[in-house]
Amino acid sequence: LLTAGASHGLDLALKHLTQPGDTILLEDPTYFLALDIVRDYDVRVVPVPVDEHGLDVEALERSLREHQPRLLYTIPIWHNPTGATLPVARRRRLIELARAYDIIIVADEVYQMLGDADHTPPPLSTFGRDRVLSLGSFSKILAPGLRLGWIECSDRYMAKLARDGVLVSGGAMNTLVTAIAQSALELGIQDQYLETMRELYARRRRCMVRQLKASLSDGIHITEPHGGFFVWLELPEDVEVDALIADARDAGLLLKSGARFSPDSRPKSRTANGLRLCFACHSETRIREGCERLSQVLRRHVRG
Ligand SMILES: Cc1ncc(COP(=O)(O)O)c(C=O)c1O
């Protein structure tokens, strides 16, 4: 099903596959704008923790038992914001649990094609197509302004989604853009562009990780992703993240605090002491400069 981007895909899933009052599970942390989409619906949100290997499937089982949710929204590949990827064993377990507790999994896989091939597990639906709606997007592989994405799912869910009034009325969300993307695919432009961007992002990612590892003080944990757009830093508990972000702004750095990514509104969650760094849109020179400035700011806020 073609959508106006992965955001629209999530919106469609919530609109047609949940009922008011349902409980849905969100990772903590999760894509911050997904929180805004979920807020448009009358659903109860329960956060589920993630670790450096993605969704914590044991914590998930406890939540499934306790809350009887309808749907889980998860980012199993090069997570935004943590950069984590769910390993194959956890993927299998997740599908088993989805079947046992009868839930729908909305898998946001917009970064599936943007990682090193030997570190990229197959999409989640490979392990259980009956349970998974996979969200994809041209935003990450061609251009975000196109507003074009897709949902891949089984007929059972497709039948419900394809009845969407706006889609039926227009025939599709974005017909002209769809034709442009189709040409880009047929002419091989998409493949060439994707290859170029994968190499570029990998260079930027390695540059950022190398630079951070060389300059950050002890006590700061950094993820080392093999794909996606983000590196996640976890700061010691006693760091005042808001003061740090204000200080960073004075040094010309725009940082987004972990709290913005958390469905858990309680202050001082572990997520709130995270920082998301994005390497996708900066040259290696700017990344090096940015990391240098960041390490100076961190030195003032983190006791070694
Ligand atoms: C995990 C994730 N999902 C969805 C989106 C948005 O995708 P789209 O532009 O297709 O709505 C983003 C963009 O940052 C993202 O990181």
C-alpha cells in the first residue's frame, strides 16, 4: 500500500487497526514524531524498554501479560534514536510473543536499506508475515520532501487499510510523485543513488564514532551502529542534561535530549539522560568539528 511516508503509515495503522481505549506499546525511547502521531488517538500508551540490541523482549512479555495491548510500534533496524538493531533471535521471540498474545506489530523499517549488509538482519516480516506491518519510506532513500512511502503487510491487514476513505477517494496519496519514483526505480536511478548514499552515510558514521571514541571521557556510553543515521550517547545519571544542552547551544551545537524521545513522562528516566547525534547530513569536516566542540562541553558537565 502506498502512503505519504512512514508517518502516514503509522497513522493509517492506528486509525484502522485500533479502537478508542486500546492499549499500545511504544519503545522507550522511540522516534519522537511517532509520539505526536500516537497522541492524535484515544489510546493508552505503555512504554517498553530497549537496550543496545533493541527491544527488550523479556520486558515486552511482562507488558503483554499485564496490559493486553492491541499493537506494538517498534523500530527494529538502526533505531531512531539509539541506533540499535534487533538480532535474529529476538526477532523470532518477538513474533512468537505476538502470536501468543495476539498483537499487531507495526515495524518501522525505514532504515532497512541503509546499513552494512553483513550487519543487517532480514526484515521482521520474514519471521512472521501474519503479524507484521512493515513501514518503508522514500524519505530515507530518495528525498523526504517527496512524501512517499509504503506499507507491506498480509491481505488480512491490507483489506482494512485499503478501505481508507482518503485513499479510496484519491486513488492514492500522491499519484504524480509515485510516477516519478516509479521512473527512478525503472531507470536504475534509485539503485545508483542508494549505493552512493549508503557509502556516504557509512563514511560519516565511521567518522563520528571514531571521533567520539577518541575524545569522550569515561562514563559516557556510546553505541556503535552499523547503519541508519544516529549515534546515541548515554550520560551518567547525575548530569543535568538541560544545562548541558543550553551550554552546547552557546557552542553552536544543536542537541536533542533523550526526554523528547520518551513515551514515559516521568522525569529522570534513563532515556532522559541520552543524547541523539545525527551524522547523516554533515560533511566529515563538520562532524569532526562538532564532536570536538561536544567533547569540550561534556568535559564541563561530566565528572570523569
Ligand atoms: C524511524 C523513523 N520513522 C519514520 C520517519 C519519518 O518518515 P517519513 O518521512 O516517511 O514520514 C523517520 C524520520 O526521521 C524515522 O527516523
